Amino acid sequence: MLNFVICDDNASILNRLEKMLESIFINTNLSGQVGFSTTDPDKLINYIERNSIDVVILDIDLKSKLSGMDIANFIRKRNKKSYIIFTTAHLEYSMVAYKYKTFDFLAKPITTERLKETIIRLFDDISYSENNFIKLNNKYGYVNSNDILFIQKQGKKAIFKTVQNDYELNSSFSTILNQLPSNFIRCHKSYIVNLNKISHIQSNNIIYFENNSNIQCQIGPKYENLFTGG
């Protein structure tokens, strides 16, 4: 499920955008959620620092020391893959805004149909482009592979443990591995781990993850050499 965040200095516009997005997700059966919305640019920066975002919808003129383009610049330094959609009543900003690899530019007032067109095109872009998004199934839709800590096998099910949610699928490890980028490796008969998310490995072969000290998985004896170089 794609995580959307919204920032607009006008609270009524912010609430309307959130309701429009939620309606679009339901009516089009697209797997998205509004994870965070705010009128405060500083709160948005704080959220971005602590959470993974897939799509950000930004007003350019936020009536603040930080503009939407300042936030876009901050996002691009941390994440090259997130989709950025700008909104504004000032059309003269549009050419400047595209320097941040903007997916779309929405002129205010934004209609449901115009927003729906953009959201459908965004999901189509994810479907056909080579990027970090992996389609789990029709129920869950897409997940950013950068959010996955590990995948755990439980009987005939595979549990995708991500930064924010767990996703349970009926799928084999061999099928899953074929979909994943090279930073995912089998580390145990019951685990596939994202190497990029590992914080440290203890001497008892327990793997810990960045910013998730309570979440862990194991390295099986068969796979120790992959981590020790032996």
C-alpha cells in the first residue's frame, strides 16, 4: 500500500484533498492511504525524517519560512524515488517546480476528476517502470521494497515485515525472491532479509534492524558464510 502525505497551509483545502484521495482509492480499487497530512511544514519534515513516504502532495506557497520547493529539495536529498505532486494557485511556479523531478503539477482549485487522473497515471507509472515498488497482490497492491525489513515463512504463508505494516501472502519463497532486488537474500529456511536495513548482527546470529530494536530475525547455520565471508 502506497503511503501518501499532504501539506497545505489552508486547513479546509487540506481536508478536502484528504477526502478526495480516500474516495479515489476506494472508487478505483487502488491500494493507497493518507498516512499524514498537515498545515505545518516543520511537522511534515519531522514525519519524513521518521517515516517512509511514497507520494507527497505539496502546496508550493506554504506561508512559511519553508516553501513546498524547499521541502521537495529535502525529500530529493533523502529519496530519489518518491513521487512529488505540487499544487498551487500561482502558475508561474510550475516551470521551476519540475526541477525536483515532479510527477505532476495541479493548479488550484483542484477537482476530483483532475486529481483522479493524476493518481491513476501514477499507479500506471509504478506498474510499468523499473523502480523499487513490488506488487504483492490485488488486496495489498504495491509496497516499496525499501520499506521491507524481512520476509518470514509461516507454513504456506509469507509475512512481509515492513517499517509500518505486516502483509500476509500465500506465496513461496522462490516466487518472492524472483521479484526482489539483489539486496534481499535468504538468511534462514524461514527468512529473507533486506541487507540495506540491517543495523547489526549479534554473535548468536540474531539480526537487528535500523530504528527497530525490538524487531529481529535469525541467520540459519546453512547461511552463516554469506554474512561472515567464510
